Amino acid sequence: MGSKKRTCNMPHTLHHIAMSMYPPRQSEWWWTLANSDDLELYNMPGHLVRRMAQVGASVFVEAAARAGYDLTSVQYAALKAIERYSGIDQTTLAGAIAYDRTTIGGVIDRLEQKKFVIRKVSPNDRRVRQLFLQPSGVEAIRCIDSMVEEVQSAILSGLDTKEKATFLKLLRKAADGANELSRAPLRLVKEP
């Protein structure tokens, strides 16, 4: 027997799905979707944290682009850590920004291609590459720093001032409490 090829005519994006389920005749159709009890998923912390991470990444990239930079929030975090700990090595940098050690090299490669950082062989250990900001990296940080507060505010725009403080306090507590469960736990840098 021959197999029959199946086709799927379903919408291709969440936006299309949401629009077909909740037409935008009311301005807040997304609120109905988000507060639906249709899926337990909507109330699971892992799902909510992932959604907030998506929001944060999107808002940051868009704001950086408006400022004239092709920069991700991870690249910005790396630049800030290199600024604070000039001469930091890649492994220590990965821990300082809670990023996977096996992929931090790609982040540094892109920052190096953009002429924001430079790698130098450590005078103490030729196997170690130390990271330093280039003048264009310093300039990028200066420019991006001015819009980071705006980005943070946009990410939490659904909360009032008191709620933001409570949310950040609880989020920090939850992140610190689960730190060792991560494949890329935060590791504070010890000052020399």
C-alpha cells in the first residue's frame, strides 16, 4: 500500500493562531489568551520565565538596533563583565554572566569581529586568553548603557513600582536558589 502525503493547513505562527482564536475586536485579546485555563502551561514558572526571557531579548535587540548597534543582551553582559574585570579569561567570563562555557567562545568571536574586544595571551599561562575592551567596545557600552534602564522598564511595563521591586527581589531569590541546577551557573568573580 502506498502512503498518502498529508498536508497541514494550520496557521504558521502563534500570532495567526491567537488571531483566529481571539479576533482583535477587543483591544486586549492577548489578555484573554494569557489568563485562559486552557493550558496548565500558562501558570508554570519555567514557561513564564522563558516568555520573559524572550521579551527581554527582543526588547534589548530592538533598542540596541535603534541605537545603531547589532548587539544581543548576552554580548552586552559580556562587554560589561569585561569592562568591570579587564583581563578576565573566557571561562571566568562565562561564570560571571551565567553563560555556557562551551558557547561563550562564539560570543567572544562575534565581539572580536565587531572590534569591541581583543584577546591577548596571558603572561602567566600561554593557554589562557585574556579579554580586553577595544575603544569601540567602550563607546558601545557608553551608548547602550543610556538605554538599558529604558529596556528594563519596558520589560516590566505590566508592573507598578512596588510590584517591580517585589518581583525583582523574588526573581533574584529564585534564581539564586536554583543556581546550582543550571548548566551555566552564576559564578561571582573573586577580586585579585
